[in-house]
Amino acid sequence: MLQIIKNEWRFLVRSHLFLGISIIFVCTLILSVFLGNYQTQKQKQSHRNAKNHVRQQWEKIDQLNPHSAAHYGTYIFKPSNLLSSLDEGVNSVTGNVLRVEGHVQNEITYSEASQIQAISRFGKLKSSLLLQYIVPLLLIFLAFNSVSNEKQSGRLKLMVLQGAKPFQIILSKTVAVWLYGVSLLILVLVVYGTLNIHNLTSEILIRTILFFISYILYYFIVSGFTVFFSARWHNATLALTSMMSIWILWTIFLPNILMSSAEKWHPLPSRYEFKSAMKEDRSKGLDGHNPTDNRALALKQRVLKEYGVDSLSQLPINFDGIRMQADEDYGNSVWDKHFGNNRKLLKKQKRSYQLGGILSPFISLQNTSMGFMGNDNLHHQEFLLQVESYRRVFIKMLNDKQTYGGSKTGNWGWKEDNAFFRSVPDFKYTPTTISIVFSNYILDVILLVFWLVIVLILIILGAKKIQIV
Amino acid sequence: MRSLEIFLYEWKHFVRSPFKIIALMLFIIASIYGLHNGADLYEKQHKEIEKLNLNANNQKETIVAYFENGKIGPKDKPWIDVTSPYWAIRNAPTYYFKEPSPAIVYNIGKAEQYGYYKAITTTSSPYDTDMAKEIANPERILSGTLDFSFVVLYLLSLLLLVLLYDIKGAEAEQGFLPLIFVQTGSKNWWMLSRTAFYTTLLLLVLFGLMLYGALLTDVFSEANAFWNIFLWIVGYLIFWCAIYFLILKYGKNTVSNTLQMIGIWLLFAFIIPAAIQQWISIEKPTNLMIDFIDVKRDKSDKIYDQSNLLTDKQLFNLYPSLMNTEIAKDSIRIKGARRSSIRALINEAMKDAIAKIESDHQTKNEIIANTYWFNPVTYSQNKLNQFSKTHYKDYESYRKDIQELVNKRIKIMVIDIWNNVHVDKTKYLTYIESLKK
């Protein structure tokens, strides 16, 4: 078997066309890693500048009422991770800026895609684009005549006479082609690793290894299928066109159709419905800015009773802060309900889409690729949750200051000094670790393995039915 | 052999090729699916607009009821007084919509990247968070909706490849080629006729599909949209036919021809657009809207904190007629009027920040436009976006309209505040009408 693989590579290396295409493609791949890396660095820089700018503004607040500070709020910019240079996933369409303020959970806005006219339907020239779309095509081109050529030239008969089994021949041809894809993949990862040698962490390494595994599985599936067709069909052209059709179906048709269908099966509310439902629910709770609100009055009575006093002026604390926080707490339950509902629907959509991997292994590859690179919707939602948790802590700190900072109820002119505002912690994004989210990708990995098994079965069957002469 | 005979032979060849027929059927199914996706979006946006109009009408009726019942606002919000221009205009619901074009059935374009309705208030701006796109799965937005234009721009060229790939190559491999040349007289004419057969076939199919699309939305109500899109698609089809024809003409065998055809497709559909997008994101990284944020917070605070003298000066510069009002001469009443008018100054600062942002976006878009000559797929996509009014520029002018409406709203409010206008039902209804586009 090893000998067949070696021979296959010898043939490939002797082909000028193969060498030419390979050199061009390797250069493009290396360039894509460089550009991806450079872009991530630039993006990080611009993110850092924006973050520092907004933080400085916050820390420069000289004197301000804490609740006014809650309205002044802050902004969180979505950071890009190191792995975005390989696969940036949904980052270009999700928005980058999130306003953090009192009374409301905002949505992330200002996506990259909204700032420009249409360009690429398949994203930027990242390594993932080449590894997902182009490398499989190269494998198809290398494999489509690998067995049919042997049949036509009579070498297949010779190999069988020399003792090679048809199964071994087909498998070896598959492995030989597959190794070409694997080498390109390794090249990408080595260049990426070299460029980021100082920033590599165990998390990045684990994610990269998983990324590598999902790609090698997919490449084996593509190589195996093509070699199977090459062995099964009478002529190479038919093998090529069959595999091309499968490629189009897998990568262009099915992902698009199934994703759109998943969104139809589990429809998200329209923005208007979403906002109206939240407004409706919100109106049932306490209005922090309206002291005459019945729920605010009831809260006032409770607090007065708790402190054993008759009027707000006798309270040792500022009741306005308590009312604001009660407003916040109620609001949070409303946001949790509605944003939570959207997250559930998105999860259902994702699960349905993942099942599409039964029809197209490309879907599983795409899911694992952006998932393992930390840039799929799941990671995006994790980021949003972290921002929302921060918002709640941030606003509570300000409301608590309003309540217990020494001011009296109704004293809106009371201001906190700069030291307090500097003490409010900045948002720190903790990237989601793969161990937490890995379970979400098990289905994709299982489906890739399922396709691998199908390919192996096809190779076995193909070997049995192969016409030697 | 005349062209008609070649056409007839090719027809026989086509109907005997299950592979080609399946490819064509898949193309038709995908197109119909895409057309329905476009029509669904058209319906969805229309329904949403209807709901919003209804909501605006209800809001209006509530305020009108206050006037009719001699009230000045809701009981639980005693500070609201709708007889003052400030509160009346704040409570005059005005939505501005980007009505979907019926041609969206063919091409969704950038429609899913932006909001298409906006509640206009005196504090609005075209970059408010409610201008964000509809709630959608980002992974779906990433892969894009399979609309008719996607089928045409990406799959039509592949279908053409499937239909043409074995022209000449198959005959050469079977050794018939010299015989065919003898029969037809001209190799080029024979190949051209065969290519023309498939081009004609596809043109008929595309025309039929477009007519089907026209049944889903009233495309013909939009001047020339149908014909513009059809003509562009014809041009696009001919472009690919010409490229493939040249490959077939100079190609040696089927496999090599197929590889070259797929290579060109990959270059135009994937590599070039992706490389340009990467280049732009390096040259001009995503605008994080710092200028806008600064105006929204710090600049606004500064305007509120600036001296009355400066505020008055800026207001009088902006609206010179204010200088001659009674309130301008009344040292007591001017305080309230000034406070309520500060929004106008913030709006001016906001406009300056937005101009910078728009200019930044413009630079990026110019870079893209400069690549059109070697980037035909992106060029065609943007052309189709223009025809279906879903191009970046359509949303840019939508934003400009929003800004104009905000300017108008603020101007009416400020002038009426300073002229001490008392709002009644008639005046309120006049506001509603005049605040519309």
C-alpha cells in the first residue's frame, strides 16, 4: 500500500501542471494566512484604540450623579480573537459596537457588512475559504482519473497481478490524494503558528487541533468519493462531472437552502414584534423614573417599613437608587425572557442546520471550522451574555452608589467624584473555552465520521465491483 | 450544415443527456426557490410596514383624544403637555420606511443588512441602534439568502459549464472531430452554433423564470426594473458564454477544458471578490463609530454645559427668525425655550460626525467600484442591487432622507416653541402631515 502511495506521489510530482498549480496555490494559501493575520492585528489595534478612548472618557468623569452616569453609559467593542485570521466566522455580519446603559439591554450594531456595498458572497480571502472551497476541488481534480487512468493504461491489471488487492489500490489512491490536502492544511497551520508563536496558548492549540481533525476528515471524504467514482465509472470525465455535481450540491446548494429553511422552521420574531413584546412586558413593571407609579409607591412603603420611618426624608439612604435598581431588576427579567427566547430559537435553528450534515458533510465542516475557531454564533452569543452580565454589575454599582453613597432621596444634584468612576471596573472579555462549548459540536464531528464510514464502505464495495480490464 | 441543423442535433444530444437535464432542473428548482425567498421578504416587509402604520395611527388617535377630551396628556405622566410644541411633536408618531421594491423578488441584495423602517423623533439619527437589520441568525446572513440573483450570478455559470464542457472535447476524444469539420465546413461556426443553442436555451429558461417571479410581486409597476434586470442577466450570460467559448476553442480535451472553466469560475466567483474584501478590511478597518459616540455623549454634554450666550448665538445662526421672537426678548421664558431647543445644536454636531462616517464608507465603496473592471461578479451583483433598490447607495439615501426628516422636525419644533405656539387638534394634525416626507 505504501508503495502505491509513493508511486502516486512520484507521478504527481512529475506533472508540470500539478507542480505549477500547487506552487500558485501554496503561495495563495501562505498569502491568505499573512493577510488574515495582518488584518486581525489591525482590527485588534483599532479595537484597542476605541476601547481605550471610551474608557478614558469614563475615567475622566469629574463629578456626576451616578444615575446620570448610568445614562451616560459606556460602549463595548467586540474583540477579534487570534483565530479569526484562519476563520472569522460570523464576525463580519454581527456588528461590533454595543451600548451599555441603564434601563435597557441594547443590541450589537454597526457590522462591517453594513458599511460597504456587496463584495464577496463567501467572505474574505481567509485560509478557511481556500481550505473549505478550493482545496476539496483540487483533491477532486487530482483523484478523478486516478483509477480510470490505471484501467485505461492497463496498469491496474498489472498491479493486481503483482499481488495488490483492488481494495488496497483504491484506498492507497485515496490516501495519496488525501495526503496532498493534509499537507496543505499542515502548511497553513505551520505558517499560522510561526506568525503567532508568542501568542499560542493551550486553548488555541486544542482548538487548532480540532480544526485540523475536522478538515482531514472532510478531505478524506472528498478524496474517497472521487476515487470511488473514478473506479466505478467507465470514463474519467463522468467521474469528474459526478464529483463536481456533488461538490456544487454540498457546498453551494444545500448549506444555503438548509440554513434558510432552518430559519423558516424556527422563525425569529421581527424586530417590531420583539420590541413591542418587551415594551408590553416592561410596562407591567416598575418605572424607575416615575415616582408616582403605583409599583414605585408600593416599593416605597416596603422600604419605609423596613427602615421603620414615616417619610423618605427620614431614610438614611437615597430611595431613588433603590427604585432605579428595582426598575433594573424587573427590566432584567424582561430582557432575559425575550432575548433568552431568541437564543433558544437560534439554538434550534443551529441544531436543525447541523442535522443538514446528514446530507452534506460540508455543513458539518463549516460548523466545526468556525466553531473551533471561536467565531460562530454560539461564541457570539456567549460574548453578548458576558456584556449583559457586565452591564448588570455596572448599573448596579451606580445604583448602589446612588442609594448608599450618602445622598438623600430626591437629591438629583448630588454627584460622585472621579475616584468612584475610576473604581468602576472596565469590561473584560473572557473568551469561551472549548471545553465548555465542545458538546455543541459533537453532532458535527459524529456526522463527519459517519460520512467517513460511508466512504470506506463505498471503497470496499467499489473494490469488489471494479472491472480490472 | 446550417445552424438550424446543428441546433436540432444539439437538442437531441441535450434530451439524451440525463446529467445535463438534471443540472438544468436543479437550476430551475433553485431559481424558483430563490424567487419565492425574494417574494417572501417583500411580503414580510410590507406586512411589517402595515403594522407600524397601524401602530402610528393608534398613537395619533390617543393624542387626538386628549385634545378632544380637554386633556393635556396621560394621567400617570403629568409632566407631558401636548398643547406645547415640544410635547406635541414628541408625540407625533412619524415612521419613515424604505418601501421594498417589487424587484426584490429577483434580488435581495443588501436588504438584510439594514433596517427598513425608522421612528423619527427629534433625537433620532440615521445611525441609531434601531436602524439595525432585522433580527436574524448571523450564520444565515453569512451564507446569504438563496435568491434568484445568487442562482444567476453563481450557479448560471456552473450550469453553463455543465452544458458546454464536452463540446469539441468529446468528439476529439472519440475521433469524430475531422468528420464534423468536413460536414460543417467551419469549426468555429459549429462550436459557436452549439454554444448559441445552450445560450438560447438558458435565455428562454431565464426569461420564463423572470416572468414567474413577476407573478409573485408586481414587478412591472416598477419602471423598467424587469427589463433592466433581464438585459443585465443576458449580458452576464453572454460574458460567461464568451469566456467558455474561448476555452473550448483553444482547449485540447474535455478534462483540461473543464478544469480551465472551473478555474475561471473560482477566480471570478471566489478568489477575486474575497481578496478585494480582505484588502479593504486591511486598508480601511471597520468603523467603530467613535466620532458618533463622542457626539452622542461628550459633545452633547458640552453643548448642554456651554454658556447661554453661546447657545443663543448658535441657535440664532441656525434659525435667524428666532432672534425676532418675543421669547428671545423675554429673559425668563427664554430659559425653557433654550433648553428645549438644544437638541437642534446636538443634531448639527451629529450631522458633522455622520458626514465623516459616510465619507469613510464612501472611500471603501470607491475602492470596491474601482475593482469592477476585473471583478465582474461583484459588479453584476451591485448592478442588480441597484435595479432592485437594495444597493448600499439606496440605504445611504434612505439615511439622508431620515436626517432631513429629523432636521425638519427639529426646525418646526424650535420655531414653534420660540413663537409660543399653542397646539390644538388642528395644529397637531398639521404637524403629523408636515413631519412626513
